Amino acid sequence: MVFASALMLFLYYILNFFGSKLAYKYLMSAHRYYRTSFLDELVKKNLDNISWSCERFFSYENPNDKDWTELRSLVLKNPIVNNGKIEKGVFLVKFSTTLPFVIRDLDCDALLQWFWLVIEPSSSNYCAPELLHWARYKNSPIIIQSSEVADLTFINSMNSNLKPVSYGSSDWVDERIFSPTDSKKDYDAIFVASYNVVKRHHRFFKAVRHLKKHGFRAAMVCTPYGEWKNDVYNLLKYYGVIKHVDVYEGLSPTALARLMERSKVNVLLSLKEGSNRAIFEGFFSGTPGIVLRENIGVNKSYINRETGRLIYDYELESTLLEFMQETHQYVPREWALQNISPKVTTQKLNRHLQALAKAAGEDWTTDIAVKVNSPEATYYDKSDSERLLTVSRVKLAFSRTSLLTDDRRSDILRLS
């Protein structure tokens, strides 16, 4: 990682010497490979140039497949027009990979005149073009959810219009779906992994192999597809644990909740990813979690004496054995309801937005709706979908290819 970072930094200096904007792509890569205070300062010094160069570095997730902006965005508050003055609404965008589509398709300058923007990234390490792009809108504070402390610290260090908050995807679990029903604990552990190598299936299977002499049984939950699906099944065979790991694919949220409830502990073994949601869905189901201290992406303060164990990788086997053989007095659901439920998180976000509006001398007369991740962003109260703007209408009003007046936008949004 250090070598890769040094190589990217070298390429940055070479390209920057020749005046190529491509240099900033390598500077961001250097920071993502290995963050240092020197790189923080270098990014901060060049933030203006970086933000105006980012758009050329975007990659698009299956651009002809789905309308990702509509699927992964949500209006939490409608704009209000009163005597020609706009009280901003709130527009939330979920997943880092959605942002390039928003930027490509919408007139973001106009959008930010009508909405406060809230970004919920899907991957850790925020020195990324789809996030730093937004630093160009200096007069528009933008909230970025940052459950990983290192990401929050980095965004804060930029002293820009990007405003990090200490919560993320983990804080929007629907506690009505993930709710215990006193099911029998017939699995010693559950591993929600998908068929992606970042989940480190081999490490879990190795632990199961070590514990199978004790009668250890586990459930593994994956999506029905994935580039490494065959490799994962080959690993099951290699470690000789096929009879000890039941594989479930494509479960509904309700079915996943029941499976979590039947498990003694919920395991997360990734070293780096975004704000993981599955471990916290387990909390609401009454199932404590095991998370690696080496992990980047999870807010470590959420793993505590009430919710589970924060361990080093080498402690996995012994910790799983403890959960298998002992009854632990964890109360993860109670803690989660008090600290990371959608209603609690909405109150936090509402206070942040209200403070931004006050600091800007703008009105704030209506609070935001409560949302949940199920798994895409949706309203906690289904009736909110009837009173709040659809994303398709927002797209129509702020299309990048249309030149609309505020009056015309107001008409399209049906605010006048």
C-alpha cells in the first residue's frame, strides 16, 4: 500500500509538472492507498483544482442498465416558496456510485439553490472524485455521512463546504423488520457476505474448520449472483466445511431478520468497506456482532459491551467458541433503538440541517421525513411518498439539458 501510494504520488508530480489535470487523479489515488498528514495537506492545497477536474475521472455503474439516480435518491423535504423566497428542501443521494449520474444529468448549481444535499457514501476513504467534486459549490454546504472516523476527520480537515456527520448506512435500519420474535438459536454464527472477495470468506471458513469438532454450525447469506460465486463454493470444499455452513441466497429483509435472530452472533470480517449495514441489522434482531479491529468503514464506537465484540483477526476462533459455549448478556437491540434507529438518526440529521439553514440566514419551518434503508432508501412512513416530491419530478425540474426559470421550476415541482 505504501509503495502504491508513493508510485501514485510520483505520477502526480510528473503530470503536474507538465500541467496535466490528470495529475489530480493520481493524487487522490495516492491518498486512498495510504493516507498521511502530508497528503491531507496536499489535497487541501489543491482542492479547488481537484474539484473542477473530478468529473473527467468518473466511472459509471452499468449506465444503460437502470436509472440509478431515481433508485438511490430520495426527497426528505419539499422546497417551500413563499413570496418569491425559497426555503430549501432536502435531497438525499445514497451510494457513491450514484453521484456521477446525479452530476451528469442534473443542473447541480440550480439544484443546490432549491435543496440541501445529503450524501450517503457506500465506500470508505473519501478522497474520491465523486465526493470531492462537490467542493466546487463553495456557497452550498453539503452533508456527507461519515461513519468511519478517518473519513470524518479527512473531510473536516479540508475546511470546505463539505460537512461530515458521524453516521451512515448503519444508522437507518428498519427496526420494524429487524425485530426479534424469540426464535431458537440454532446457528452458532451468521455471516452475511455476498460473493465478493472483500468479505474474506476464506477467513470465516478457516474458523469453521477449526471449530467443527465442537459441532459448530453457521449460516452464510449471499446475493444469488457475484463474480466470485464459484470461488466461494470451491473454498467451502477446500476447507471441508460444506456440511457445517448452510448457504442462503436472495433472502428478503424479513427472512434475513429471522435468520439473524436464530444465530448466536453476527460476524463481519472485511478489512475495508463502506458503512456496513448487516452487522447492525443483527443488532435490531437481538443478535450481537463481531467486528475486526482492523476494519475500516465501521464506526467502532457502535461495537461495545452492549452490542458485541471488537476483536483482532487472530482472536476469531476463540471468540466464536466463547459465543458458542456461553450465554452472553448483550442487549444490542436496546442500544440500537436508543442510538442508531432511523428516528434517532433523523433527529440528528434534522438538527444539522437546521443549524446550516440558521447559519446561512435561511428559513427552516418544516422538518425532514424519516427514511430507512430497506435496502434502498425509502420512507419509514409510506404516506410520505404521497406528499413528498418524486425523484423523477426533481430530475425534470433540474435537467442539465434544460434552461428553466425559477418560476418554471416551481410549476414543475407544483410549488405554486
